[in-house]
Amino acid sequence: MSMAYEANLVCQAFVAGQDLEDYQYYPVKMNSSEEILLASDAGDTILGVLQNDPDDEEAATVAFAGITKAIGGAVIAAGALVSTESGGKFITQTTGTAAGMALTGCGADAETFSLLIFRQEYDSS
């Protein structure tokens, strides 16, 4: 597997709505209180990828465009579209909307890979 890298990230700071100290490079979403939470449901629509490791109510830096490091939940081939899994990691997309494309492969659970973040279509229904 190639070494994971980052490039041209567009980031914004938000407030963490939970302890995210162990979730750098994991997918995150926003709640109705404008706080950042781990995207821990399969197929979650994500805001972006967490770039730091904040505790509850600390600043959470989220990349929502560009190429970021990301944490895989299983083997992912370079070029594969990815989505979120119930454990809050990225996996190869099987249904729903893709969160991005793996630019480097992921060889195992909890391994870091490079992810091109996609703009997701939001379903308001």
C-alpha cells in the first residue's frame, strides 16, 4: 500500500459535540445544535473528515474538500468509492451515496489511506 497523504484541504473549525480524541481522520457529521459528531451509522451523510483530536466542547477541525488522510474499516482498493460503516470508519461503498474515492489503498481495518472528499447530495425527504 502507498503512504497516505493530504493535499489542498479546505477546513473549518466547529465545536465537538462529543469526545472525539480517538477519532482523527474519521468521518464526522453535524447535529442540529451545530456540533460535530462521529458519523457512526452505516451510510451516514458526512460533513467531512476530522483533522484533529478534540475532547467534548473543544474545537473540531473538519476537512470538507480536498484530499485527506482517512481511517478504513476494511480492505479498500485504490480507486474505490467509499462510504461510512456502523463503526465510524470508511469502507468500500455498496449502496447509497459515496463520501469520496480512495486514492491509495487501505490494507486492513484501522489503516490510514488517502481520500478525495466528494460533495455529497443531501436528501431532504
